[in-house]
Amino acid sequence: MVQQGLITINGYVGSEPASYGKDAPACSFRIGCTRRYFDNVTKQWKDRPTIWITVKAFRALAQNVLKSVHKGDPVVVAGSLANEQWERDGETHSRTVIEAAAIGHDLGLGTSQFTRQKSATADAASRDAQQTVPQGAAPAGSAPSAQALPADPYAAQAAAGVQGGQQPQQFGNTNSAETYPAQEDEFADAEI
């Protein structure tokens, strides 16, 4: 069984996201997280030391981070913990990073505006679907027209005058001899 250290963290972006990677888009930035606690002796909120951690994003997430996230922004990051190791001057070094699955602005501290990004494969699939749609039919993924929807039986009953108080349509076992008496309001005589 594979163990993953999943984590969600919020804080402030401490460095402008930097692009790296040759084969696929990737970026990284530092996030600073300062936990607070209430000191019962002084009756004041106090800051713990700030924890700095590197966040890495890949592919479409990296591209969107580079366009959307900037130094000083409050963000929420969800992802997996990873340990990186490297050698420098004959010594082995390591650090813990977050490989992000999702990154967004912390909307508890401000507002943001979302713009959906279209991928090249989605655009190609959409063009292919539109080219192969028979005349008069709706393209794949689009909502059906009102004429294509089946009639709503409840709307038809309402239009025909079937309203509350009339005998409802019976469902289930119609041969059952069981009858259910009307429910009485058990609180009707209660004094309030």
C-alpha cells in the first residue's frame, strides 16, 4: 500500500512563482505560514515562528499559477508531501516540498475572479464533435432543446386541473389490502 502525506496549508506567497522544467510546464514558489495562538497569561493573540515551504505545481496547474498567483497573495494549497534530495560540495541535502494538486486564493481574505482555461485537446474534440453532428441534432455536450425533452407528466397533470386534495396516483403494490389511516397531528391539542 502506498502511503501519501496529504496536506492542506494556507499562507502567503513569499516569492513570485518561477517557471522551470523542460518536458512539461512546472513552477514553484515559497509559501509562508504563521500559526497563531491565544496566550492565556497575557490575554492576547501571539504568532508562532513562520514556517516556509516550497510548493511545486505541474502541467495545467503550473500554467494557471504562473498567470494567477503573485508574491503576497493569500493562498490555500492542497497536495502531497514529498522529500527532495541533492548533493552539493559532497554533502547530501534534503527538503520537504508540497507537490500541489490544487492551489487557490484564500477567499476568506479577499476576492478573486475565475476564468476557465480551454485545453488544446478539448478544443480539438469540440471541433470534431461539431463537424460530425447530423443536421438538426445538438452537438455533444450541449443541452438538449426543449422540443427534444419528453413531456413532464406532473406538468401535464397540473395543466389538466389535477391539484392537491384529489386522489394521487398510486405507486408500488396496487394489490395490497393494507390501508393507512390519515395521520393525526399529535400536537394539535398541546398547550404552548
